Amino acid sequence: MTPDPHPKSIVKRGPGSVLAGATYPFRALGLFIKTPRLRRYILFPIAVNLVVGGTIYAALLFAGLRAIDTIMADVPNWTSNLAHLSPHLPALPQVRLPPVNLPP
């Protein structure tokens, strides 16, 4: 027996699958409400993820803000040293524009 060159897919495709996929969170919520014994297996990992995610987010946010403050506090030192570097920098091209006479 030869295998079918176009086997039927188990997954249904088409516009109906988008609607079916949109209902999955509601179906999961219904299962969650119907079976209270599952709550500890669902709520505990969600709570752990919220605590760990919030801690990592806050730590990285404050570290980033501190780094920005450090850089911004040092900007005046950088700009004061630019005068010493200017003889070593190549000259920038100058563009001379023609004068514009506007009517009174």
C-alpha cells in the first residue's frame, strides 16, 4: 500500500481556527473554575513568575537609571576636554550659502 501523498492534517486551518484560538483563554478559565484542585498548580507558578519578573525588572530599571545619571553627570567633563582635542581633529568642511535678499 502506498502512502497518501496528501495526508489529511489533524490541525484545521482557515478563518474558523482563528476564532477557535481566540476562545482558548476562556476555555482555560472555565476549566480553572470547574476544577479547584488545579488552582494551586496554576496560581503558585504565576505568583512566582510575577515576583521574579518584577524583581528583575526593578533591578534592571534602577541599574539603568543609575548608569544614565552617571553618564549625564560626567558630560561637562567630556565637553571641557573637547577644546584640548580640537587641534587633533580633522577640519570640518564649511559650506558657504549665497545671501538671500528678501523683499521688504
